[in-house]
Amino acid sequence: MPAMYKVRPLHSAGVLAEHLPSCMYPLPNLHRAPGTAAPPQEEVDPSLQALESRQEEILKRLYELKSAVDGLSKMIQTPDADFDVTNIIQTDEFPPLTANGADLDLMLGKDYGALKDVVINANPSLPPLSLLVIHSLLCERYKILSAVHTHSSVKSVPENLLKCFGEQTKKQPRHEYQLGFTLIWKDVPKPQMKFSIQTMCPIEGEGNIARFLFSLFGQKYNAVTSTLIDSWVDTAIFQLKEGSSKERGAVLRSMNAALGKSSWLVGNELTVADVVAWCALQQTGAANSAPANVQKWMKSCENLAPFSSVMKLLK
């Protein structure tokens, strides 16, 4: 097939600079014969040399800093999963629950001319005992207007649950109370609470509501203590109250070990963890088979009036 156009062969002779078009810049000849001396190298720009030197200096300093940080990290002892935080907790000083000073306006917001109301829906077949205990504790701190109602979804409620807040002997004007606490016996799968009907989403679950109510005492904990309290609350609800017999046994052993180091589950003062765990033991019937330290702790709880009043509801 004849070629469409002819090109001058380049294999017989090297590409010469003078054969290149004048519009292109010259490049070293890549087709020179072996052994031919390379063309002289161009001089490096001094500014590029200074930039390279500066970069090498920076990399050297970064390497030295990295070595120093690695050395310091080896000097720090990182706690492992078995680290015992009991000593840290013992340093916390919790104010007594009955002490004055907590301001509901600071914790819940100030609402002029309106009583702060807590409304809880609960199923009478599974009464949230921990909420009743905390209600009694709150009554020792604040002036609370308590009320119990029955929803139409429930056919009947035991008499003791209808009177779980006792009798309101003193009828005072609504505005003279600090907090409203309304319990509605209703056919719900789990307890529900609303504090601000207009703006607040409902809080569900006995453990979560107990945390909210106990926070009204205004106690402040460090991060370690708060985490342990939350852990015990979840353990009491999901393993002690709703778990299998094997899970309950494991929880009782853990409680016995913790109560061998302190009077209460977390530190030396009553917390929401003690309230929820005690109520879970009462509802599951595992109190009689509890180890020695747990038995002693349960008696300490029952010596407090809010716990003993709830025990009457179990009879």
C-alpha cells in the first residue's frame, strides 16, 4: 500500500539542534552516541537551594519533636480496664439531699406566674417504685403539689397505688408550691414523663426519668462518678430487673464487691443508682438471696423514710 506522505528518516543521523524549528526551545540530544560526553549542567538557582535547605531544617525539627513526644508518652501510665476508681470517688464531697440551696429556677428555667409541673404516665401493673422514692426525697427539699389520677385506658388500680403520695393535709394556693408532681396511671409500655408540655419531648424509661428527677437536688459529680452512676442505673434496669437469673446473679456479685468498699454503690452518699437498684431488687424478689454486703446496704436504704414508705406498697 503506497504511503500517504514521506518523512525523512532519522535513524541514520542524530537529531541536530539546528534542524529543529526556531519556534521551539532547545533540549539536550537524547540520541547521541554512547560514550559521548554529557552536555554541561546548568547552574541551580540559589533561591531553590535556600528553599531546599529550609525544608530539610523543618523536617529535622519535626523529627526531633516527634522523638520528644514519643519519649513523654512512655512516661505516662495509661489506666487499663481494671483500673480501680474507688479512690477518686472517695474524694468527692456530695451535699446532703435535704440541704437547702438548690434553685429550681436555675435548673428548670424561670417561668413567671406558673407552677413547674412534672407529669408522669405509668402502668399500674409495673409501678415505677424508684420514682415514688425520689418523689418522697424531693418532698423533703421542696414544697410539692402532688396528685394521682387514673386514665380511661386502665380499668382498675389498687387502692394503695391511688394513695401512693399519701394525703395532702394542707391545701394551699397553687402558686405557693415550688413544683407540681402528677402521676397518671395509664396503659403504657414504659413510664413516660413530660416537664414542659409545649417544648419538651417526653422522656421514656424509669431509669431516664429517675436521672432527671434526681438532678433536681442540684448535686454535682465529676465525670468518673457520673459515668459510674449511669452504669449502675442501666445495669439495675436492664440486667437486674429485666435480665435472666444468670444476669441477676452476676449483678449481685458486682454489687457485693462495690459495697465492700463503700457504704453506697457510688461513693459515700446516696445516689440515684442506689434508689433504682434497691427498687429493682424489691420488684424481682432477689432481695432475700442477696449477698451479705448487699443485705446490709438494703437495710441502710430501708432505714430512710422514703424507702420504708414505698415498702408498704409492696405488702
